[in-house]
Amino acid sequence: MKTKLTISLNKDVVLLAKKYAKQHNVSLSFLVEKYLLKIVSEFQSTTDSKASIVNELSGIISLESDYDYKKDYTDYLNEK
């Protein structure tokens, strides 16, 4: 069952996330859902320190090795 969720995020982050989602042929909703699912499953399955959660999530949305996110963000700001 799907439900709507309203959240407030930084506009620049949303625009970059939409661009990332489009480049990877997935929806932004899909990315957010998978990210939250990963957090919840990690939280439920372990009582280890918070560091283990950070280690697990560090690669959840991996970028291509040659992707320069700083340049992409700078280009976006310049266009704005």
C-alpha cells in the first residue's frame, strides 16, 4: 500500500536528486523509499553502535567513479 508523505528539503538538494534519479532511470520516490528502508532495516536488525549504520549507508546511492558532483553542483548554481 502506498501513502503520500510531505517533506521539506533544500531546493538545490531536490534538484540534484531529481537529476541523479533521471540519470539512473528511477524515481525520486524510489530513492527515498529505498534509503528509508535501509535505515529502518538496519535499525531493527542490530543493536550495534551508530557507526555501523553510517558504514552501511555510505554506499547506498553510489555515483559513477568519474562523476564530479562538485562540478555538477557548481554548473547548476552558475545556471541559476
